[in-house]
Amino acid sequence: MKNIMAIFLKQISDTMKNKTVLIQFVMFPVLTVIMENCIELDNMPEHFFAKLFAVMFVGMAPLTSMASIIAEEKEKNTLRALMMSNVRPAEYLLGIGSYLFICCMAGTAVFAASCGYSGKELISFILIMAAGIILSETAGAVIGIASNDQMSATAISIPVMIVLSFLPMLSMFNETIGKVAKVFYSQQMSLMINGEQSTSGIIITLVNMLVLVAAFTVMYRKKGLE
């Protein structure tokens, strides 16, 4: 726990210095507050922007941040130094993952407040967002471990982020894209947040989780963190 907390506190300090990571957690919550309070269109679904940006936030912030942090510390040999200081890989990943999770859940609170959720709706929304955040963190960890430096991590994470973040939005306007998007957990999140919960959606999300865990296991055994 001491090692995990040390990694957690270290990441707080690093984020304050790294504006690229910091803006990931601020951009969509701020946009949500602005758009929800400033824009009203005829026939627009209730809390359209809050629900849309919540899904985009989950598909972008935890994934790109996790990949960027791991790749950057590998590039600077910080990870090697940590491993030599008796910090285990699991402790490092838990420290980084818990930090990013808390940051993303703070954004989740803004989205929930913008939607005016309470009671069962609030609990359901938080659980959906939490599951999506964990899945995105896992995907980001796979990319970070697979990359040798921050530039290669960015090159891989941006296309993945675009798919996870923008397909749910595009599927609102195109049925063909919607059919393709259904295989991704971010689209299932979008459907659940909009009240379209189904057994098939839960199964698809679980399959996504199994695929990501398998990819993480394979990549970790192949390359490790050093």
C-alpha cells in the first residue's frame, strides 16, 4: 500500500506539470457545463450534450492518459528505476490506475450533475461510467506497454481513441456506423446511458473486457514494464 500510495502521489505531482494530461480530465466536463447551459435546439433530446460528452470522455481521457504515462516513464527509464526500488509492476499499475480512475470519476460527477441524476439513475450512471473507465484504462495500459516511447504510444492511441470516442456519436446519424459501433464497449455505454439496456449489450461489454484482459496479459508477458 505504501508503494501504491507513493506512485499515486507522484502522479498527482507529475500531472500538475503535464498540461497535456491535465486537460484530458478538464475539457469535456467544462464543455458539458457550457453546452448544457448555453445551447437549446428544437427536438434536441434531454441532456444531449452531457450524455454525448460523457461517452467521449471515457473513450478518450483514461485511454490516452494511461498510454502516455506508461510510455513516457519507459522512455525516460523512470520505470526501470522504480522496478529496481522494489516497486512491483502490479503496485505501479494500481497506483497509476487508481489515480486516473479518481480523476475520471470527478469528471463523471460533473456529467451526472448536468443530467440531474439522483437515486437509481445516479447509481446506474456511475456504474456504467466506472466500467467504461476501467476498460479504457486497460486498453491504454496495453498501448503503453506495447510502445517504446511516448511518440509511438500517441500514434497508436489516437486511432483507437477516435474509434471509441466518435463512433457512438456518428452512430446517431448513420445506421451502418451504428451496426459497426455495437461491437465496442463505448457504444454499449452510450446505449445504456440513453436507457437502451439489454442482455446483448452486457455480453458485448464482457467480451470487450475479456479481449482487453487477454491483450494485456499477452503484451505484459512479452514486453513487461521495463
